[in-house]
Amino acid sequence: MDEGRYEEAIADLDRVVEIDPTYAKIYLVRASAEAKLGLAPQYQADH
């Protein structure tokens, strides 16, 4: 994400959530990437 490749990062983080949905930090990292793109965080859709 440091290089500004937020869309790719979000796609990768989505795959991590699929593999281990209990890894809480991933949701925070993904929300940060989504915020950089001006997107609404996906955490609401994760419930």
C-alpha cells in the first residue's frame, strides 16, 4: 500500500479475509486502503 496501489491491496486483503475471517487486523488495514480511495469501508458488508 505504500506505493499507492490501493485497489490491488484491497483485492489481496479480500482474499485474506476469505482464508481467515477471524484475523481482525486485516479489516483495519482494508478499511484504511478503502479510505485512501474514498470508498465506504466494507466492514458493514462483512457482518
